[in-house]
Amino acid sequence: MPATTSDIIVQFVETSDRDKRRAIAKRYGLTLVDAHEEPLAYLYEADTDNLTQLCNELTNEDYVLVASPPDTFTYRSISQGVV
């Protein structure tokens, strides 16, 4: 059975650079759809059977603040907590 294509939003820490973001996207097989600069958040498509597990794994990455499906996404800031 093929994996389901799902949208996922990933918010990166401000200190992440383009190479670090690309490496994370490549490691998890994410395809960039759109980007938002303030806060630094990216909309990706991911082929996965378990979106919750993928979000948890991404959130554990050093340069990721939060990863979630668009309908449950909450912007976060290092200095302000949940916005």
C-alpha cells in the first residue's frame, strides 16, 4: 500500500541556515510547497503512513521548533513561548 501524501508545516529556529533546513527536508523526504519568513515556517508535502510519528521525529531535530499538520499548527517563538 503506498504512503499517503500529507501537508506538514515545520517551524525552524532562527539560527538555522538554508543548508540545515535542506538537510532536514532531504532526510525526511519532504517536498517544499511554500515558505513564510516571519516566523521561519515552511509548508512541505510528505509521503508517510504515520504523520504523527513524522511530526514527532521532526520536532526532535535540533533546528526545528515545531512540526504539525496545517490544521493544528501553532506558531512558536523561542523568546515568547506559544504565540
